[in-house]
Amino acid sequence: MAKPRGTLLVSLVLVLTCGGAESQGQDFCRGLCPNFQELEPTTNGVLRRWSNETNWITTRLASRSLIDGMSSHNTLKSYWGTYVQDVLDTDQGTWPVLLSSTKSVSETNLWLSWYLPTSETMAPDPEGRVFQMKLHAGVMYYQVSEDHPHIGDEDKIKDQMLERLGFHDDEIQAYHAALYDPVMAWEFHSEVWIFAADHITN
């Protein structure tokens, strides 16, 4: 296992501390995680299919700095305790924590999300800082890392994936870094996701 180095990927300090038994057939899942189906690898990528859309509570991440990361973490934590915890009726944690980068015509935005293992619509955030995001069913490319993550890892892995897939960065509308372990864990499982639907074909 690689030793921690430098500043950690900010989302690792943002995790919802959780325990519970591993579930849903994923040996890296510490609690409640999205279901998926592994597909046969292609020559240029590893594939996974989500049969159902997944729900996430999401807030804006101003930057990858520690201060902005903690601010977004606290926003989700407050909303979760107020509106989500009693609805779920479970003491299991939910994983992964998701750091998403999305592109619009004029800018790139960062988002922090926690997995919401229910299709039920949560109460709106009165301050408008938290919303429910849906990742739709479909096929995604993914790459696993078991190193201790730090800032920049997700971009490097994304670039490696794009090169292998023959995609250009400006052809991708979004990508996601999924972290399945708390910061004090001895072993780590993280992934970078690129959904096929986010590949723009010209």
C-alpha cells in the first residue's frame, strides 16, 4: 500500500464516517452502495452497467482547497442530519463520496455528493445549497486505484482513461472520482468514472 504523501485529495476528508457490514456483493463497499453489473472488458476500457438511476445529495464545491472542501462537507452533513437520516431508517453508512467535474459552455464546475440509497425525494434545502442529483442508468468506463489518494490523482487517472479510450478532454462533459473509504482507513478503494453518455460525438 502506498504511503500518504502531500495533501490528500480534499474529498477524502469530507467523508461521512460510517461502518457496517459490506453489502451488495462488493468487497470494497463498507455500507450501502449503488448496484451495478460488471461487463466484459473491451480492448480499451473496463465497463460497468448501472441498471437503475442513482440518487445523490449534492452541493457546490468552490475549489479543491481544504477550506472549501470542509465547507461543502459541513453543508452536506447538516442537510443529511436534518432531512435524510430519519428517512433512511438505517444505521449503515452510504458510499461512495463523489467528487464530480462538469462542463458547461463557459465554465467547469465542481460538486461534492453523498450517495442516497432511496428513490424518495428529500425535502428541499431552505437555503438552496443542497439538491438531489440523479446519475442515470447506463454504461460507464471506470478505473480503480488502491493508493492513498491526493489532489490531482483523479485528473491523472481521467487523462489515462481518455488516452486509452481514444477520447479527447473536450469531448467529455463530466467525470467523477468515487471514494469508498474514510481517511483513517488502512486500505483504500477509489475509482474514476466516465459515463458513456457523457462522451460527445461530433
